[in-house]
Amino acid sequence: MAERSVNWRLSPEHAAQTQGLVVSGFGHLPYGRALLLHHEGEGNGWVRKIAEIAPPTPADGKRLKRGSAIAFTHSGLQAMGITAAGPPAAPDPFVEGMFETNRSRRLNDRRDGEWNGAVVPEGPHWSGNPGGAEQTPHTVHALLVLYAETEPDADAWTGEVEAALAPCGVSIVKTLPMELRPDEKGIFREHFGFADGISQPIPYDATPDRTSSTVIGDDGEAFPEDPAHGVPLGEILFGHWNGHHEYAPGPALNGDTSLALNGTYMAVREYKQDVAAFWKSMEAGAAGILAADPDADATAENLAERVIGRTVDGAMLGPDGPLGQDDNDFMYFDRDPNGIGCPLGSHVRRGNPRDGLATKPEQKKTLLEAANRHRILRRARKFGRGLPRGAPDDGEDRGLFFMALNTDIQRQFEFVIQTWIMNPDFSTLYDEVDPLLGPGGPMSMRDRPLRRIVDVHTYVRLVGGEYFFVPSLPAFEWIAKQ
Ligand code: HEM
């Protein structure tokens, strides 16, 4: 995923304890491997082995030649005899898992007991299978992400890790080759060709009565609250002041709540992208518009841009054409309230409606603040080889390995999917979902003077996923010592 230069960082004390993935997507290390691990047997000798050969990289901003990030599923911790209980009041998504029946219904992965059309037909291949429930054929205990400068080094490191972990009873459920190479324009694109990784929440230290700041800028001074994308640090790291005016609670490891500090949760979804089907659907949609209205400005590319809500190069769509590439502080209420430029149901507008759900000017501020209580820090990378636009499908696996950091899975990741992305009644729409991620169906777009409705196909499918705990470095060392 693309890395916009974000100039916030953690104070040295917290940076030394936090995994580097929190502050950066390792953009300077364009190659990588996501390894989904399963451990058979007792004990945690395998975690000690990881500590030797691929220790998680700290968030101190040093640009090393290799980077690593580690995260555990609930079943992974449980298999090592570690309990990880969340706050007792509510069902805990981390404990229950992403494919627990009620959760997967709310995430729209399951409808009337069946997997929906945007999940691979046989059902998801992998999860943490929490509680031993047979939700998926493969059980994942940990995710190890290796980032490298070159493809041969990514390969070599993966080989070293596999060889070292096999004698400890660890098998690799899946290895996804991830890459992040910018194109000739310097843009990082996902497989459909769109600039990705642009809009992110920007943390600041919101702790009352503090004397120093945990989030700092390049000058070492307190990082100010960003008016458009500012979120309290506790939205992405446990133990810090969050958007609900409390220290973000994390899981208590063996009853100890202090071990959560500087850790977080990661929602992971492996999405398969069918590039040929996407562009075929866009061609068909544009042809349908032109058949009804030969004067319409309809091309596969501009329809695709309206599915996403940005141009292929990442500029936000305004009512009078694309805005500047760097304009990410764009607010919908003043500049495009009816979705004439950026359709109300487009992927970015659903993913983060900003102040766009306000119906009166006096609601703008409250609704922007409310939307910012549901932000996720995206650290996705694409996997698989690219397929040029217009080429027929080659049967190869490619897609997006979506990783999103947040401290409250229910209020952040699940809310975004349930209330915005997969909500058939989102904004003023009716009976349609995210045209990028949902099963195929209608997508309506306001236009001058018409409203157009296009039927989009299914081109993104979920292959597996789970909620993971991303420990702080001291918590990782603690897990390795148990
Ligand atoms: C194959 C899967 C996906 C693809 C290809 C994809 C692609 C994109 C692209 C091209 C953008 C615009 C550029 C940017 O701001 O980064 C974007 C933005 C975004 N996406 Fe996705 N995405 C995928 C899955 C998801 C999922 C599963 C979620 C949420 C659970 C999500 C949430 C968001 C959010 C929150 C934004 C930023 C909106 C904003 O702040 O303006 N995406 N995505």
C-alpha cells in the first residue's frame, strides 16, 4: 500500500516499545511475505525462535534493510496457555473471531446462514477458528509479516524462517508474496490500478493534563490535532487516551492488563481481486449508460473512478472534476453534498463519510467528529503478479492483503463495514452496498440532471480473515518467555 509522508511519530520511550507497523507501512521495503502460521503441539518455543530470526521491528523510525511484524490470534495465544480476556461487559470480537455466526452476519459475509457472493464459494479458507469451532478448514495462530529491500532477500528470509520454525512444530498455512513497487509516476497502486493508501487517520495525544506528548512531529514537539483526520492515539494503541475519553483498554494477558500498553488489534482480510472481471463489468456498465444516453460522458475508466470515489491517480472527485491530488482534507457537506462528483455510495465515501452524513450545516462538526470515532489505520499490501488492464484472466491468485489497526474492533473496523460499507440504506441510498467490495448489484450515481443506476458485478472475494493481537515489544518478549 502506498505511503503518504506522515510526519507524526511516537516519543522515543513509546517508539522503543511499539511495533514499527503502527507508525509505518515499511514503504522503503517494497518486497515482503505474509506468513500465516499454525503451531502443532505444546509450548511457545516457536515464539522464541521468531524472536531470534525475525524479531518485530520497533517503531523508532530507523530505515533498516529488513522489517518484521508479528500478531497472534486468540486461538494462538490459547494454545500457548495464555488467556487474553477483553473487558467483561460485551462479547469480545477478538475472542469470538471474525467468522462467529453473528459477527459474520453483521459483516455481511453470511446471509441466511450461507456465505454471500463476495466470499469465495466454498467459504473462507482460514481463520483463527476460535474456541475450536470448525469455521474454516485452516487454523491460523499467528501472522508474521516480513518486509525486505529485494525479492531475493524476501525469499531467502522466508526460507530461513520456514526452516527454523518447522522443527518447532510450526507449519505455514499460507505464504503471500506482497509487494509495493511504485509505478513510473511514483504511485503505489492496488491491482485494479488505483492509487491506494492515501487517506489515513492522524493520531495526536489527547490525554488531559499531560506535561509531554506521546505523539511528536519531526521537530520533537507535540503533534497537533489534525482538523480533518485527527484521532486520539488511543484509537490505534492500547493504554492511551482514546476518543471515548478513557485509556484504551486492551486484552488482559493472563489477567495482567498492563501488558496491553502500546499493543493494538489488527483486522486482517485476504481479498482476491479478479482484474479482468472488474474491467469487463466497467465496460458493460459504461456501454449500458451510453445505450440509454448517447451523449453521456461514460467510459469504463470514469465509471471505475466513481466506484472507488477517486481518480486512478488518487485525486478526490469533485462536482466540477477531480481535485488536487494532495487535497485529502476535502469535506463532502460543503463541496459535494449530493454526491455529484464522488457518488454517495462509492468506496471512499462509505469507508469514511467525513461530514457527509450531515443534513444541516450546524451538524457538520459533530458528524465529522462522530465519523472520526470509526477510523482504521490501513496497512494493506497487494499480493500476486499484476495483470494489465484488458488482458484476459490468467487464473493466477492476486489481491489485497488487508490489515487494519484499531483498538476497538467493534466500534472501528466492524462499524465501518456494518454501518457504512455493507449498509444497504447508507446515506440516502436504498438496497445497494459498496460497489467495490459487495456482491454485485446496483450502484446509483447522481448526475446532472439525471440519476444513473449501473449494475456492477462481483470482482472482489474474501478468502480468509481474522482478528489478531499485535503485541508491544515488551508483551512479545513476555509471550516468548511463558
Ligand atoms: C480489495 C479490497 C480493497 C481495495 C482494492 C480497496 C481500495 C481502496 C482505494 C483505491 C482507496 C482510495 C485511496 C485511499 O485513500 O487509500 C481506498 C480507501 C479506503 N478504503 Fe479501501 N479497499 C479495499 C478494502 C477495504 C476494506 C475491507 C475496508 C474497510 C473495512 C476499506 C476501507 C477504506 C477506507 C476507510 C478508505 C479511506 C477513505 C477516506 O478516508 O477517504 N477498504 N480503498
